[in-house]
Amino acid sequence: MSKKIIIAIDGYSSCGKSTLAKALARKLNYNFIDTGAMYRAITLYFIRNNVRLDEPESVTEALKNVNLHFEFNEEKGKSDMFLNVEQYIREMTIAQKVSEVAAIKAVRVSAVKQQQLMGKKKGVVMDGRDIGTVVFPNAELKIFMTADIEIRVKRRFLEMQEQNQNVNIEDVISNLQMRDYIDSNREESPLRQAEDARVLNNSDMSQEQQLNLALKWVEEVLSTKKEMAR
């Protein structure tokens, strides 16, 4: 697989987008870009600096001080957000606020611009909500992930328990429902399935099965590109 492409993975919260994206990137030797972590980092910055979300000028001014990039963490075997805020951006306090912050036009414009720069040389797997529709509408492979809400709640709850976060199942259900609504109904870059995206419902699939299916799609795309180049 010598020719590199852009792989855009979109979908709802706790569908396993990042898990699949990281596995794909590792297998293909691509860069993995977790755009959700970017929005969480911006949210953390806003909270720490008391940025008023209802004051556009304050938001715009704050964004001038937010320059995001990923640095590979050899100990963890994955990339962390700049300033090493990874351990904080996964907390429930950020999860409860991130969809609201990500819905702000100035925030999305700033983040999308940085995301497009990260994928300029291709060879990236990027996951989020608007990757295949807004960030990279011409991505060679678009995957839209989904799963039953019960499965998503269970995954998210177990993830937070593993991080020793004190949450109950009702909080997780409420948070996912709220994020689904905001992500799908926001005015700026709402969560949508791209017309040419391949749907991956992983409710009853193992991580290995998902990876094998995605790799099969990658091979199909690369084969098509090779044929067209002849």
C-alpha cells in the first residue's frame, strides 16, 4: 500500500471511532488525528480561563491563544494533546461542556483549519463529527460509525470506570443523549452521514472484525485508485 489516502471516520459519541482509527493508523503506518480531543482541549482551556461562551469577542480572543497539535507519547503508545492535558480532557466535566463549545462557529472554523493542515500530506486517519462532510469532503475513504444506544452507554460507562471517575449510569445516558442532540442539531457543521460514506454498525462486532472490515475497504479504495492511474 504505497499510495496514501485520507480516511475520514465520523459518527456518534462512544461508537468506538477513536479505537478503530488508532488501530487503522497503526496498521497502515498513518497519522491518527483525534479531533474530539482537540475540541475537549479547547473546552478545557475555556473553562480554566473563564471564557464566556455567550461573548463572541471573548471566544475569538481566547482562540488566538489555542494552538493545538499532537505529540507522540512513547510510554502510552499513542498521541497526546499538546500541553499534556490528555488526562483531564476525558473527565465528565469536559464531556458535559464539549458539545456546547464545539457548536460555536469560531471554534469550529479555527479547529477545522488546523485539522486540514494536519491532513495536507495525506496518510492520516481522522475521526470526529464532520470529517467526511466538512473537513475533508474529498476524502478517499469515509466511514460513518454507529451502534445501539445501550451498547454505547455501556462502553462509555466502563471507560470512565477504568479511569476511576465517579459517575453513575444515569449520568452517562443523559450525557450521550445531550451530545447526540447538540451534535446533530447545531447550526455549524452538524453531525451528518456523508452520501458516499460506508456505514459501520459495530453493535455486534469485535474490534478485530471492525478493523478487518475497514482494512478491506482501504484495499478496495487503493485498488480503484491504482486502476484509474493506469
